[in-house]
Amino acid sequence: MKIALLGAMGFVGQAAARELAARPEVRELILVDYDVRQAKKLAKALSPKCRYAMADAGRVPELERLLGGLDAVANAVGPCAEYEKGILMTCAAAGAPAISIGDGPLSESDRREVHEAFRRAGVPAVPGCGLLPGWTEILSAHFLRSGGERKLGNMRRFLFLSPDRFGGYSFFRRLARTPQRGPAPAPPGAPGGIYLETETGDLLGLPAEGAALFRRIAGLDVFGAVGREFAAAFLLWLRRSLRGMAGTPAAAAGVVVPAGDGFETASVTDPDGRLAGVTLARAALLLAGIRGKEKGLLPLPGLVGREEAEMIAASCGARIASGTVQERP
């Protein structure tokens, strides 16, 4: 397989690069990033089958020249709200199957437009292949015994992270731009910490030791776009001050749905922060394997089944758990 990895030098991109470079079915891996010096250094360190290229993800001509003859494109460029749709549309125009990390669902209009572009190209694509969205959808589809897909309207999703070990600059930009309603109870099956409810109803969890400092920094949002950029930079700079207690995982994600008199939960705990990158890499291989068999946008759980999800989690030392609880989330 010949695969291009966009955003190879980001937090998720580097984990995906190491996973793809180690896979025997990958014949050629192109590490694409604006920071071409670091991409060159990583390519040389990983494998002779790795090449590198410079591209600005926001410039269509720069991407177009890299997309010919590929079996799949793995997109780890962020912030996804700024780049994801454009990258997907460019891949569709080049006839390249694409999978994108995503940091939120595409709007319905964008989703229809992207789906139609890939359908006309005759190749498949999968958006939202991270922890949330991504693993939350895998968990709801494959690990809720009561059938989470039938209860999406009542489902609560959560993402827990330790800022000292999870995420890069674009991820912190996303956090700084995420409106928050205020504190919320910790959901069942989630690591202990302070949880904030976002305007979408999802829950964002942080280690209790750094939550207050995080909220003060993220509060720079009141100063507009400039404040949000400063907030992201401060979060990245002070991330070591936001660490949790010993044993706190780098990240975790999960879903909670009503089930009888209680609630059913499914979660994945990522101790080292590698799960999102490894999932993107493995899903790219699966996507390349169905080229010619599917077209248009596909749901991630349709590509990554329960058995594949368990293997991906095990390869990262991540733990999947599910069950029923009586406490209210």
C-alpha cells in the first residue's frame, strides 16, 4: 500500500506515522507537513520506505500534487473545523480514499456535499476517527448491549484528558474555542476529575489538580480570537502544570445511555495517549483494503468492527470496559 499521512508532525500524526511505518503491508509512506524539516527527520528515523513532503493543508494545489496513485490518505491536520472539509474535497477530486481524525461532526450540508463528491469519485471516506468523535461512536455501536445506536438522542459522550500528556497546539486551540456551560457530575465509567459540559452536551474531563488553572486560561476566550490564540499557546506552554495524580490516564472516552432503571456505559481508557493516532493508522489500512468495494462517506463503526476495535485498543495498552450502573450521570 502507498499511503500519505497529512499533519504527520502533530500529536496524533506522529503516533500514526510510527504505526504505519511499522506495518508490513505499507510499501510507501509519505509524511506530509508544513514543518518539512521535522518531517524529514522523522521519515529518516522511522524507515527507508518513508518519504516526506511539505504542504500547506489550506492550499489545494499543494495537496493535489501529492495525491496521485495513493491507496489511502490519513488526515491528522488540525484544527479540523478549519481544514477537514477542504482536505476531504481535495482527496475526492483526486480519487483518493481518505480518513480524517475530525474534532466534531461535519454539518449536514457539508456532509452531503462531501459524500456526493466521494460517491462521484467512486471511492470511500471516513470522517471523525479520533476519540470524540470516533471511539465514542465505536463504543456506542459495538459495546453497548442495549444497542446504543438506537438511543443516540439520549446518549451522553465524554472525553477525559491529561493536558500534560495528550494533545498538541491545534488540540488546545480546539479546547480554547469550545464554549462551556459549566461544571457537571462525572459520568459513570469515567476517570475521576472535574467535568465541564460543552454547548453540544458532551462532557470534557480534566484532572482535578489542573482544572482550575485550565478554566482560567480558557477564559481568555472573552477577549475574542486573539484571546483564544493566547489561551491555546498558554495551555501548551503550561501543560506540565496541568498533570494529574499518579495513575491518571493520558485520555479516556466513553458513552452513557439510559437502560431500564439505570444507565449503560461503554468506555476506553488510553494510558499513554497513543490510541487516536494508532486508530487513524489502522483505519487507513482498512479503508485502503476496501477501495473499489465502497464509495461515499462511511460511518467509522462500519469500517472498524468490534474485533478490530479490541485489537487496536490492545496494541496501545488501552482498556475497553462496559456495564450497567444505577447512579445517574
